[in-house]
Amino acid sequence: MSTVSVVTGAGGEMGAACSLALAPAVDVLLLTDIDRPRLEAVGRRVEEATSTKVDTIAGDIGDRGFIEQLAVRAEPLGELRALVHTAGLSPTTADWRQILRIDLAAVPLLLDTFLPAVVPGSVAVCIASIAAHIGEFDPAMDAVCDQPLSPDFEDRYLALAGSPADSGTAYRLAKRGVVGYCERAAVTWGTRGGRVVSVSPGLIDTSMGRLELEHHEIKRWMAAITPVGGDRTGADTVLPGLADDVAGTVTFLCSDGAAFISGCDIRVDGGLMAAMNHLPPKT
């Protein structure tokens, strides 16, 4: 039987890298992004580079109706091999409400909607962020972010976060929520023989990553202390990680070689968290 993998946010650098890396393992690749021209350009790149058939559908991944359309589109294409969710917004590109909608709420929508398509060997990989591991977190806010689809979610969120809400805080909480939801979803997907894993990239050299670097000075310090750093990247790169680093990890997690990996978060950060946790104090 034919196999299909689905990649969201395929028009972005990370989504494109994952699409190209995943394509050879399946018969059909279903790509989605809100930006139709970028999406179609990536689709053409995949078709030119591989023998895999590519299907594309543009839409808003934060919309329940569109996610249902995506699942319907995927169903006749073959057995679900992988669902890779790379779509996301950053603090500089969106307000807190949009970040919570796209970066957090879309994850349970996707994983729950695609659950009926899960067969033994299916895997979902959702992109979180190293931000999910930095600093302290309020258990009360964790409980709120565990239920992003509840009707009163925004009211409960604002009651704890305060108004006006901050997009940077929303991003950090959203990505922590992704890690937690993927852990829980691994249980439900596991009843059907599937796996769910989250991936937390560090500072990755994409246009979105560079924009965050431009607007947040602390990113320069984080890039400087990343143990696996600029000596492995080209002269035209600014941040220590590459989209291909994430794509390589995602490809492995979607392979049979990762068949016993589920319900956990994989940090792809070049040792950034290790440096932040263990750097000797300044004297």
C-alpha cells in the first residue's frame, strides 16, 4: 500500500528542509503552508530532487476546519507514515493570541484529527523550541496551557499572564505546552501503534531566527555560548544551527531506527542548554 507523510509549514526553511529529507521514504508527500507561492515552490523543489509524488494544500493551520480538510486530503493518498508539524510563529512576527493559536492550539488539533489515520509505524513529530526548557514555569499556567482548546482558554491565560499579554512569554509557554501535549498524545497514538515526539531546536539560522536575533540582544549571547557553534557553518550563516540539523533529526525520528522513541522531547540545540546550565559563574 502507498505511504504518505504530511509536513506543515512546508514553505519555511525548516519545513522545506524536512520535506526534502522525508520525501525519499514515502510514495506521496502532502505539504501545507499558509503562503501558497512558497508552498508551491517547495513542492517543485521536492519533485525535482526526488521521485516522490507531491501534493500541496494551502491554508491556516490554526483553523480546525482546515486541519480537517488536510486529514481528508491525506486519507486516500496512503497509510500515514509521518505527520511533521513545523509551522509556527515567533515573538517578533506575531502577537500573543496568534502565537498561542498557531504554536500551541494547532498541535492538539492536528494530533487529535489525524489519530484515526494512525497505523502501526505512524509517527508525529512536532517542533517545539529550546525556549520550552529555559527558566521557571508556574504550575497553574502549565495547567491552563494543557487545555488550549477549551472555550475559556484565553480568559484563563490572561488571568495569570496579565494584560496586555507579552508575545515572548506566550511563545515560551506555547512551546512548553507542545512538549507536554506530545508526551500525553504518545499514549493515545501508542494504542494504535503510533509514536509522538517533540523536537526543541536551539538557535537555527533561518530568516525567522535571524529576525529574532536582530530584535533580542540575549540571542547573541546564546549563540556565542552554544558549544557546537559557528566553526561548523559557512561564512554566510549567522546562527550556529542549520535547518538541515533539524531535518536530519526529524528524518531519524520518522524512521524505523527510532521505533522505540516516543513521548519525549529531543533537544537539537548544539549543547546550548548544557552551556546555560553548567557554565562557570563569571568572576
